[in-house]
Amino acid sequence: MSYCEIELLEKLVDRSSKVQRITLSHNGLVFNRDTATRFSDLLVKTKITSLNLSHNKIRSDEFLFILEKLSRLETLDLSYNKMVIWKDQFFVLLNALSRLKKLNLSGNNIYRLVASSEMLPPNLEELSIEFCDLSRINDITTLIHRNSNLKSLNIKENGFFVDLDFLDAVIASNLTKLQISRNSITLKHLKYLASAFYSLPRSFIVELEVRTEGFLAKYEMNVLLSFIKKIRNHKFNVKLVPYSPREFVEPLSMGDMFASFRTLFFQN
């Protein structure tokens, strides 16, 4: 962010002390220590509750100077910047944002998630960490266990292989929305989720993709059919992703032809 841009923002804020939402997304913003300090001082003058800085070139070290001045924030969007988040200090400052309910860190590099998961804001309800180069589903399982206030979690496009411990954590949590598309969940795990589906809130929403293992046999289709029957009164988005059409080794009846649909969506 240039000094001219800072000065322009300062003039705008001076004219209206009632500013509550600031959106500066898609502006190619880059902070240094000086401009970050001035920007944070500027925010202190406002009553800001929502800050959107997505799709810029902001780095985590510079943003630390801003983060500590955002005590009133309820919504923070830092998605798709140049952040490499691995220092505990970043999450310690996040934890101090006691009013924060929505946090989007998608499209950044996040490390040491297990250590940081207990440092998330205490009242956080919505967390998006899509496409963050995370690789361990165990880290997400720990995060769910340690953050009981979470209601919405987006972990799409991280290359996870969903396991039973993760599904157990989801079932026992207070989540009402889970987005796990572009990860891998097998029909075996889908069957397990279906068996516990009635213990989930009726308003529960989940987006997932089912990846077949080897050949897609008739009994596997029956598993998916059984699951669909159980979820038809809920909001559920299921995509079947076979490796190739040749995996259908048995003739399918007309009733099984739903598998040709790329997306199945049911809602109340």
C-alpha cells in the first residue's frame, strides 16, 4: 500500500468516524512496516467490524502490525494473499480477537495447524481454510475437537484422505456446514457417515466428493443409494467421481442411472 493510498484512506475515515466495513480486495496491496503501522492506526479511529483484504499481496509478518489493532472485528477475510502462516504469534494475536466470528484464510500457506488450533478466536463460528496446502486430516480433526463453537468449516482442495477419526469428530461437533470437496472420501467412509446421519442436526449441510476405489461394484452402488435415501430430507451435495466409465463392471438398472449425474443435491 502506497503512502498516497494511506493518505486517501485517512481522509475518508476522518470524514466518517462511523465506518464499520472496509473492503480493499483485488487491489494488489503490499504493506511494509511503516504503511502497516499507519494503516492499523487508521483502523483504530473507526468502529470497524468487518475487514476484507482478500486477493492482494499481503504477507503475514507485515500484517502482524495490523492484527493487534483489530479488537472489534467480527469478520476478517485474508484469503488469497502471500501469507506463510507458521508463527504462533500470528495465532496468539488472532486469539485476542474475542469478537471474531468469521475468518477466511483460504489460499495461503498454513503450517503447524495442531499447535495453532487452540489459539483460534474463542467465539469463532465460521472458518475457511480452503486450498492452504494442508496435508494432514488429523490436524483438522484436532481443530474440530478444540473449537466447539465452530458451526461452518471449509477445508476444500487440501488433498486430504478422509478417515473415521475425522468423521467421528464431525458427528460429535456442533458443525452445521462442512465443505470437503476436492478431497478424497471413499464409499466405505460414506457408509459410515450414513450410519450416523440421524445424529446430525437436521439443518446440517455437507459438500463432498466420493472417489471410488478400484471397480465400482453393484453393492457399492447400493451403499450410495442407501445413503441418498437417508439424506433426502437434509441439505447434502454429493458428487460421484469414478476414475473411468469402465469401472461400472455390472450392468446398471434405470434406478441406478443416477450415478451418471455429476452432482446430486437434496434439500428440505
